[in-house]
Amino acid sequence: MVELHVSDYVQIICVVSVFGYMVGELFSQKLLKAVCKISASVAFVLHAYYRGAMLYPHSRSFLVGLVFGAIGDVLLLSRAKSTFMLGILSFFINHVFYVFGFYQIGFSVNSFIMRLPGTVTGAWLTWMWLRNHVGSLRIPVISYIIVIATAVNAALAAAYEVQSPARWCLGVAMLVFFVSDLLVARDRFLKRSQVLSALNAPLYFGSQLLFGGCGCSTLMNG
């Protein structure tokens, strides 16, 4: 019989909550969406904690990032502009701590620079896509694009620095997080889609579970 750890139970809670959120989104059940989103967010924070996030400097940084991500999730339950601004700020801080975590894992300046053309291009294309739709939020949106592009670049630099499953897992998690944010931006600034919003939930919450899981190993030498 397989013995489950506490982190496994909270991971199961997260998965079930994500499914509930998807149902709530597809059938316009606001209370179900709110309860399940908060539950899933708390679960991915606890998942990281019980996986040993307090053991290493980089995993502590990821844990703090996850906490701010969970706060951002709660704030984005509202579609009010002021609350959305606070949500952007919370996720901005989330990405800052992720960048710091990747820095603590370790990567060379050369490895970081080598990845810049791709991430800068991605950031520029993202802004070209959104610039005519963000209204007065130009500065916050540009700032957010810059910080998430930096996080993606740092994740890929760390992954290429030392070839290891844990580092590549985090690289994939950061890329999926970026794709998830593109879908959020489409929902907020271009066109609302309940189907895409529902499908985005596994991407976002899956990426955060990967941060909690893969981010709690030593990662220094793979």
C-alpha cells in the first residue's frame, strides 16, 4: 500500500479544487469559483511547505513567491479595477521572488544573456498584442511583462546551467506560468471566455504545484 505524505494530501486537495473551480467557471457559479480558487491557492502554498520549502534559501524564496501568488489569486476574484491593480502588484512581487529564487539556484551571466533575445522578443510581442487594450494601465502592464520575462529568462538560464530534471521542471513551470498569464491578459483586456478561463486553471495551478515540488530539492548539482 502506498503511504501518502501530507504534501500528497494537499496536492490532491488542490487538484480537486481546480476541478471545482472549472465547473464553477463553466456554469457561472461565483461562490463555487471563489471557494475552490482560494482552496487551491492555499493548497499549493501548503504543498510547498510540507515538501520542505523551508530547508533551502531558494525554496524559501519560491515559498514567499507562492504566498504572494495566492494573495493575487484572491484579489483577482474581483473584476474591479482597483482590486485588479493590487492583484497585478501581488503577482509582480511573486515574480520578483521567483527571479531571486532562480538567482539563488545559480546561473552564469553568460547563460542569462544567451537567453535574452528569445525572452525580449516574447515580451515585445506580448506588449504589441496588448498595448491598444490596456488603457490607463500601461505602466503596470509594461512593468509586469518585464518582470515575468525576466523570471522566464532566469528559469531557462538556471535550467541550461546544470542539466537536471529538477531545474528543467522549474523551467517548464515558469513557461507554463507565462502562458497562463497570457490567457489571463486576454480575459481581462481583450475578450472574456469562460471556456478559456476554465482551461487556464490547470495550467496556472499546475505550474504552482511544480514550483512547490521541484523547487524544494537542492537543485545545485541536479
